[in-house]
Amino acid sequence: MSSFPRQHARTRRFTLGVPRGFRFDPSGRHLLFLRSHGGEDPVTALWELDLSEDGGTQERCLVDPVTLGDEDPAELPPEERARRERAREMAGGITSFATDRDVELVAFALGGRLFTFDRGSATLVEHPSAGAVFDPRPSPDGRRVAYVSGDALHLLDLVGGPTQPGVTRPLVVDDGIAWGRAEFVAAEEMGRGRGTWWSPDGERVAVCRVDESPVATWWIADPAHPERRPQRLAYPAAGTDNADVRLSLLAVEGGRRVDVVWDRARLPYLARVGWDDHGLLLLVQSRDQRTAQVLTADPDTGTTTLVRELVDDAWVELVDGAPAWSDGRLVTVEDRSEHGPVGSRALVVDGRPVTPPGLQVRALVAADAEVVVFTASDRDPTQVHVWAWQAADGELVRWSPATPGVHGCGAVAAGRAVVTSRELTSTAPRVRVVDAGGAELAEVDVLAAHPDVRPHVRLLELGPRQLRAALLLPTDAAADARLPVLLDPYGGPHAQRVLQSGAAHLTSQWLADQGFAVLVVDGRGSPARGPRWEREIAGDLATPVLEDQIDALYAAVEHEPRLDLSRVAVRGWSFGGYLAALAVLRRPDVFAAAIAGAPVTDWRRYDTHYTERYLGHPATSPAAYEVSSLVDADGHLLGAAPWDQRVPELLLVHGLADDNVVAAHTLQLSAALLADGRPHRFLPLSGVTHMTPQEVVAEQLLRLQVDFLHRALRPA
């Protein structure tokens, strides 16, 4: 067996050594970013790319955390551990940073310690703090740094300038209230991972006030260490109370507090906050997610004014980066079902779509008076490109290369952009700085490891729904070999596996090389095929996604007759784990084996914002939960077919420290299977969270899965 599992684990899925977290200075001549020193180095450092006027470029490491002492993961502030889990951050070191307006002062936390780096003098300073530091953010003028410690918001005044240790003081402390951080559903589901925003003049801070007392308390214990205190978790399960979230404006001098006022009873979710020269902008959303409002707030009184209301019969999609302003015009991203034959997720300026029918916007990257930069897929959901809408003439210009692939944009300033490009024939990205015409100005070094496997991917469109699929066969498969089939999907909404990126298929190819034909399918609910496609899973997360996997399986035989449909297995994690368990329980006639990792088994136990978006409130939509869940509230199997003709092999895997899909899901399913006399295996992972970052765990999990599949499907 190859060394790929170890390499996959040591490189954190080949993310180490890849540049990220880009930030230009206003001139576009200096680019800050994060990157470790190599493909197996898990310590992320702060770097600068100097784009000089004469065309030369030079990279230099500004701050290497190794020189500042070891970071003990066990000593990280709980808020930082939670942030990394929500952001799926698998590296250590400087994992995030923030800057002032001119990108002269950089602030970051390392192991709960507060640091700033002044670019002008190249001075690194460790500052005194009130305790373990989380999410430090400099004011736009660089004179202060706001940071969270415990549940309080503190202020660091740089009274001696950026080269001297500052003076720290509390800005707001309130027993039982968390100030300055995002609540669970904001960070996990809404894409809002922060809780503080500076005013443009640096004299006030907009701060989230989070009261979690209404939220049910769950306890996560480690059975391998009964002497340790269980972790307390405020978890808002579907149908239960959310945290009470408000927004306040705090003056840094005098401490005057102004509360922002909107109809929180009707629109309790605070999805977006932005504060720039155009003013304080909010996006708030109703609990059923069918209504969202864009509001402006008066910083002096806290009163809000409605700018735009978004309404959808299913749900209003939250899109990264939106809303924003462009030369005084409101920029939103909206689902328009009538915009083109399949509908469009359109870029909308002052209520008017400015993107053509069929272009599906993925994220809004940047907006200013001249240009709005965004990523989108144009008819082919397996590709993503970078586009710019020019405010002066309304023209759309593609900034990414014409090469098919997955292209992203990391930062924009002064007519320059960082464009990342992944292609199907390559396993590592290219990271380039380009001008507005797409001409390359510089390339940022990618230090990622080279995988031991190289994917050989056949992209297919299967069946009448033209399901996008990737088929991978063993590299040395004989022309007449009958191959057992392994479905390797995510399968759920809001995520996509079938992409024109070689890196996306590395694990699937390694699995194929162990003797399987691996089929990856994106079904209904997956992004970039229009709002109608995404909404076909509304009210039922089980039936459409399982039908699509089975239909794709049968259609794939027409393209590859070597597929042996008498030996079919499915594996997955999170929603993919749910889909795997669903497959053997409801269609044992098709699936001979399944590996269900961290599956949601009872949707009443998953969080409010995600679950209620698709299934509604359990009190008003109980049928949606009955058809979608694998077990009911009493621990009985739901909708399971008899295992009398063929008993499938089922392996359940779950991290016992998982605070996203808690281990109770798998424990409940295992108990229901046992009560119904259905044999299965259960692998509990002590101390492991939802993203399984530990090297040994990640490596051995791949090997154990292959051993299980070999026994269950008996490949040649």
C-alpha cells in the first residue's frame, strides 16, 4: 500500500505551504499573506511580497512564529480553538491577522499572546493583555487594537507608537454576556466569523453582544479521560432557542454605548456587518430565512433605515462578501428564478441584475467605486472564474485565465488582484498577481508537497438530470477487469465535489488505486446550477440526494461497462456520512457496504440555521424531519428497508470531541441498529473533532476504510 495516507495526513490534505489570507496595501505594491515554510511544516508564518515599480518582486518572511516559542494547542483560548474548528483550520502558528487601513500595522494572536508588527520599522512587539487574546483588530488609523479576552472586549492603546508595548484596558465587560465574538451558527453556518468592526475614524467599535443563556447546554466528555471536566457547549438544535444577538456601538473614549435598533423579533439573525466610509451596513435575516433586510444604521442614535428587502419562498441565500457599496450604489447577490432557463444567482446593483442569465455568482470578493470583483460559474458548474463588473460602463471582464479550472480571488487593490488557479491536470494551485487586464505581474511561491498519486479523472454528465460526476479507475486496471464500485460523495446542499481541480480528487484516486472504481456525484442541492436546482431538496434531505446517487450509478455503467453493480459501497463524512448510512438503510438492494463518518442521524439534533433552512421548524414541518432523519426521537429507525435478502456491511465512525455533529448522532443510530438486530461496526475516536486534524488519526482512518472495503467487496 502506498505512502499516500501518511503524506495526506502530514500535509494536512496538501494545504501546508499554500499561500492564503492575502491583503494588499492601498497602493497594491505590497501584498501580505500567510504560508508555512514547506509542504509538511504545520506552522504558518506571515510573509510579504514586494512588487516594486521596476517590475521586480521579492518575498520575505516578516514574522516566523517558530522564533516566538512553541504554541501549545491545549493552551489556546477556547474562542480560538472554536474559531479554528469553524474555519476548518488545520495548521498552527499565525492562522489569521488583521491590519490598519494602510496595512502598516499588523496584529495577530499566537497561543493567546498579543503581537503587533510595524512594517515601516520592521518591529515586532508583544503587548500586555488582560488574559488569553482572541481576534485582535487594529483601528483604521493604527493607534489602537481591539481584542477579545474571555467574554470581554479590551482595547490596547499604542500610546508610545507602534514600536513600544501598549497599554491595555477593558472596553466592555458584562457577566454572562460575550462581547466581540460570533455565536455558533454565525461562524458555522452564516459565514460571519467575527464580532467587532471599527468605525472609519477609529473612534468607535461596533460589537456583537451575545447572550447564550437561552441556548440549551450540551456537555461533551472524553470517555478516555474521565478525570477531565466535560466541555460545555451552548448548542442551538433545530427548533430550540438561539442566542440573543445584538449590535452595540462603543466609543473608545468615555465609553458611550449606542445600541443598534432593528426588528430583532422578526429578523433575529445578524448575518453581515460592515463599516466603511459609506456608513454602517447590516444584513439581518428572519428565523425561517425567507426574508432578509439590508439596513443602514445611524452611529449616533442606533436607528436603522431599510435599504433593500430580499424575499424568497424557500430561503434567502447568504453569499460571502454581500452586501457592499460601489460608488454609492448597493451591491447584492440575489437568487432570481426567472433570470434564465434554470434561474441565476445574480450580481445585483441597486436592484438590477448586471450579470447575464445563467451566470451563477459564488462570492463577492471586493467592491469599490470603480469595480466589483466576484467569482462565478458560467453554465459549467465544475468551473469557477473571477469576474469584474466595471461601474463606469457596466462591462463584465473576466480576470482569471481562460483555462478550465477552479479560479479564485484572494485580494484586490489599486487595479491589481491575487488570482489562485487550480486545474484538473495539476495537483497544486498557481497563485499570481494580475492587473485589471489579466496580465501577470508576479507569482507567489507555492511550497506544497507533491502527492504520491496523480488523478486520472473522467468528468461525466449522467442521466436525464445531467448529474455532474467524476469517475476514477485504478491506474493499472485491466481492460476486462470487473471493478467493485465505491461512491465517494458529499452529496448535500451548499457543497460541491466534482470540480476541475486535480487536488479535489487525490483521495478518490488513491482509493481507486486500491482496486475500486470510484464515482463522485454532485446531485440536487449542490451549488452553481441555479436556484431551482438548489431548492429541489427543500423539505426532504433524503429522497432526492439518494435518488441522484443511484441514478448516476446506473447511468455510469453506460460509460464504463467494467463497473460491477453487484459490489457497490459508499463512503462519506458529515453529510456524506449521513448519505452513506441512508444508502444501506433504505436501499440495501443497491449498496453492499457503507462507511458513515460523523453522520447526522436525527436532524432535530443539528443546528437551527442549517437545518431549518432546508427542513423548516420541526414544530411546523414534522414530516420533513421524519422523511429526512435516520432515527426518531425515541431511538427507532425511520424508513429503513428490511435486511433480509442481503445484509450490508456498515462501519460507523465518529470523533467523540465533535462539537458540530455531536457523537450522540452515531451513538443513537448504533443503539437503534442494535435494537433492530442489524449488525454493524462502530469506531469511536477519542479526542477527535469534526475535521479530524490529528496526523495519526487521519492516516489510519484511510487505511482502515480500505481494509473494511476489501473485506466487504472483495476486489481482485
